[in-house]
Amino acid sequence: MKRLWNYGTSTPIQRIGVIVLGVGLLSLFSWMIKEDLGFEDLFNSYYLPGKRDSIFFHLFFYFIPLGILMSWGYQVLVKLKEWIFNDKPKDVEQKREPKPKQPYVPHQKNLHFKNNLAAFQFATKNYAANMEPGKINLGLVQDVFQTQDGNQQFLIQLADVGKTTLVSGFNDKHGDKVTKGNLVYWGFVEPVNDLNALRISGIGHVLATLSPEYDPNQGKWEVKNDLTK
């Protein structure tokens, strides 16, 4: 019942229709009480209000059908109006408008380099090192060191236009899969502010080893070994 009521009273016009319907029903019931009529008597024209009766008793002839059309029949009126005048709601028209065609961008083939060094040299001409948390850089492992606790530490040169940027890398779980000359993804952890012999700029994780293959469509290098799992 609540859903039916909401359907017939969702707009201002429909609510006015309910009021009109109510007046019409009041007119009808007043006439039935005045003449002591039953509903079946209303189908006999003899018992309907005449010209001499008050105009109030004539209202139900017009107000009941009008109120029904304005309230629960309102959507029917809207559909008829759209059909007659070919008048579509603006939101429907906007939905059916064809989407503008996107410019065609041809698919580019992956770039294959003869080795990791050639791939790194290409990257140094196009990349700038980013020393921000959560940023990933491309680098080349220059050397491997053994720490006192038995873990491996890597000296990595990052691809950085016009600069030689060295960083320290580590991977506690899969350090044995990283060797000198590997092309890698390096993730920044923290900067190194103290002066050091190697002029290391930062410390971070070695996230993956890469193949010398670049996908220009995705802007990514082919991952050889994911070292984060």
C-alpha cells in the first residue's frame, strides 16, 4: 500500500490530483447520504443529481476521473504527451546521444633491447629519478655486497636524465635472485643524508627484476621476477 501511495503522490501535480479526487469522493458520498443510495443505484441515471440540485453534488462527475488521471494516472498522461508531441525527457535524450568518437591511437609494438645495458641507456634518456615514498624507479644493479648479518645489499644506478644517481637496494626474501647487471624496479624507502664514499642518495627495496622489453602502450617494463611475493 505504501508503494502504491508513493506511486500516486510522488510529484506536486499528483498530490493536487489526490486532493481533487478527495473532493470528488466527498461530493459523491454526500449525494449518496442525502438520497440514501447504494453503489448499485449510481448506475441508474434516475438517481443521479439533476439540474436543480446543488453544484457541489455534481462535482464527482468531473473531480473523480480528473483526480485519478492527475494522481495514479499521471504517468499515462506523460507517456501520451511524449507520444503526441514526440517530446522525450532531457535525461533520456542525453543518454541516447552518441558518444563522441575517441581519436584512434594505433597500437605500438613492444620495444626489445639487445641487453639490460641497452635498455637502461634508453631509460636514462627518458626517466627522472623520483625520491618520494611509494614511487618506483628503474635501475641497473652495479654491484652486490654481503652485509654482516649475511644478507645481500645492492648498489643500483637509477635511470635519471643527465645525472648519475646511486642508491642502495635490499630484498630480504629473494636477494639471491638479484645479480650484478640486472635491470630492476627499485622502490624508495628513505633518503641518505650523510656523506658516504659511494655518494648513495637513498635506500629502498628491490621489487622486481626486469627483461629488456618495454611496452609503450602501458608504459611498463616486462617483469621477469616479481620479488614482492
